[in-house]
Amino acid sequence: MRAKGCKALADGLAGNVGIQVLNVGWNGMGDAGAEAFGEMLKVNTGLVELTASGNGLGVAGAMSLASGIGVSESLAAVFLDQNDFRTEGGLAMKDAVERNKGLVMLRIENTNTPVGVRAHMDALLNARLEQQERENGSVF
């Protein structure tokens, strides 16, 4: 799909509320595609789960996605493994988790994000997950 296809898909998803689960992993999204997806996440109100693992995302892509994840009204789970976020991108993801109280899962394994950043993020998410399970009996 690459960046151009990801941009077209993101444009189409901006107003779509019917698609709740989307896997665009291993599609060559790159940072440019991630920028389009970050913008889409700011306005899409239907997407509950997004997988974008293995897309060659760097710091810029992580920051773009984090800007959308942080304000998304519907996302509960995001999987972004096998990208190259490094410290700066990992911190952007941690900030997104802190802002988006509806998010209960954000997985960033093998992204060159420092262990401490991931541990802080995981602690926040685990507490939310446990609370949601106590209140609702389930996660989703």
C-alpha cells in the first residue's frame, strides 16, 4: 500500500464510523502515511482497534500517530510493534496514553523505546484495564 495508499485510506476513513477494527500492518506506511493516519484519528469516531506494526515508522511517524491517538474519541487498542520510535517517539506515545483516558492497550514492542518509558505507559494502561474489567466485566 505504501504511503500514498495509506493517505488515500486515511482520507476515506476520516468520516467513516462503520469500520471498528483495522489492520494496516506491514504495508510500508512510512512517516508520511502515519501523518495522514494521525490526522484521520483526530476526527474518526468509529475505529476502536488499529494495528500498524512493521511499517517503517520513525520518530516523525510516531509523533504524528501519537497526536491522533491522544485525542481519539473511540480508540481503545493500538498495536505499533516493529517500528523505530526511539526515545522521542516513545515519549510522544506515553503522552498520548496520558491524554486519552479511553485507551486501554498501546503495544510498542521492538520500537527502540526505552524500557522506563514503556514501563510508565504500561502501568497507566494496566490500571485502566483493571478498572474497566471491574466496572464492566470485560475490556471491549
